[in-house]
Amino acid sequence: MGSRAVRGLVLKMSQQATLSMNYKSLLPPGSSYLQLKSFNRNFQSGVSRLAEYEASANPNQQLHASQGRMEKTVNHVNLMGRVGGDPQKRGTQEHPVVVFSVATHSNYNYQTGGVLQKTDWHRICVFKPYLRDSVYKYLNKGQRVYVTGRISYGEIKDESGASHTTTSIIADDVIFISSTPTSKSSPDEDLN
């Protein structure tokens, strides 16, 4: 197939494509007709999937598994800091949660030689049963911890009906950095 026929095929394919694009410029020099046809098939498939996604996408709506394709995303948080207060049990009997806060610092150096330290407080929620119990039992205020998890945003309504947004870290793992954690339980409880 000559270069004129390839150019004609490229022109025909670009007219059929949703996006106007010169396919030949995207392929390496000397590409064959089969490589060009394969590229077009993959491109058309990608364009149709993108159009389907954009047509169905809504900021608060996700694609369903029944559609056969799920988008891969990443939501991962690593924090190392000091515990702001003793962990507290919250939630219901069916859905218990242990909540505590962690402080992290950012240091800013001024040209004058001064240093400013900014503290950020993070609300940590622990839902995993084994982790929840050990955090509640062994974690104390002032202890250093390393938390891995994911960030979660929510909304709550107060007594007056006003909505407030919340930001929490859902913990996947909490690593105690202090060498000897102290238990909040009595010594007799640990022996049984």
C-alpha cells in the first residue's frame, strides 16, 4: 500500500473519529497499515469509553461494577506525630469506632533567622476490631504514632439543623513508636 493510500485511510479514519486528529503524526515513521488500523481501533475504543464516562459522570456518582469497568484511584495518607488526647470510644454497638487526634508540624524558616512552627491536627478513626481494641487499650496522650490510612470527608448536622463538613483519617494501621506503651487497664486485667 502506497503512502497516498495510507494518507487517504488516515483522512477517512480522522473523519470518522470523534476527535479530529492526524493519526500518522502519532505513529513512528515507517508504520505499517496493520499498525495504523490497530492504533485506530484502540483509539476509537478509548474515545467511546471516555464519552460514556463523561456522559454518565456526576461529581457524586460512581460507575457501577455492572458496567464492567472500574477506575483505579489512590487515597492514601501517612502521618507521624503525637497523640493529642486519650482515644475515645464512639459510634454504636453495631458500628463501634475509636477516635483520637494526632498533631503534625510544619516548620518555616525566615530569612531573618526566625522559625515558625505550624501545627495541624488530624482526626483519626479506627474501625478495624483488632486495631480498635489495641489503640483504645494502649495508646496514650503524648505518645508518638505512625498512622496509615485514607482521608474521608463527611457531613453532620448539629442540633439547629446546620450542616458542617468533617474530615477524618480512616486508619488502616497504627504503629506505636514509643518503646514501652503503657496500658490503661489494671495489672490484674492483663494477667487473665
